[in-house]
Amino acid sequence: MHASSEADIAWLAAHDLTASPAFLSCHSAMVITAANDFVGEVHDRISVVLEPGQFEPWLSRKAGVEFLKPAANDVLEKWPVSKRVNKIGIDDDATLIDQISLP
């Protein structure tokens, strides 16, 4: 799945778990919510998707739980891809995300 519009790139919400700027490594976690109807066809949960108007409030911590909801059904699009996507060690084949025909 990816953003349905190239002009409006969606961000996946993450939460910074770093307690202090003294940490040298980045600690973060994906924020997950229930799937919307669109994603629910293939999965029961989804990463929280932020749309462009939500980036600044989320990053500046002016927004909170009100953003933790499923994305609108038209924000993402999907198509079937090769099952090879899930194989360990195959990471340099750009055709893995090409749309395939289902039997």
C-alpha cells in the first residue's frame, strides 16, 4: 500500500520514545490503530496515517490522540504483488512491488 496521491504524501505516525537528548540513538515506535474499511479487506490494523495538514501539529506535539484514528478510505491504494516480497534476502529487485494478476 502507498499514498493514493503523489501530491499529498502520507506520513506514518511514530512516537519518539527517547527520554533525553543525551541518547545517541533514535528510539521510536509505529503508532497502530484499527483498520479502515479499505485496509480491513486484507488486515485488521493499520499504521496511523497523517495527511499533510497534520504534519506540523503532530511533530510539534500540539496534536495528540485526536489524530490516532484510521485514515479515510481514499488515502491509500493497494494492488497484489509477488509473494517473493516476504522472502528474506530478496531486497534488490524493484519488480517485487509491480502489480501482478491473481489467478
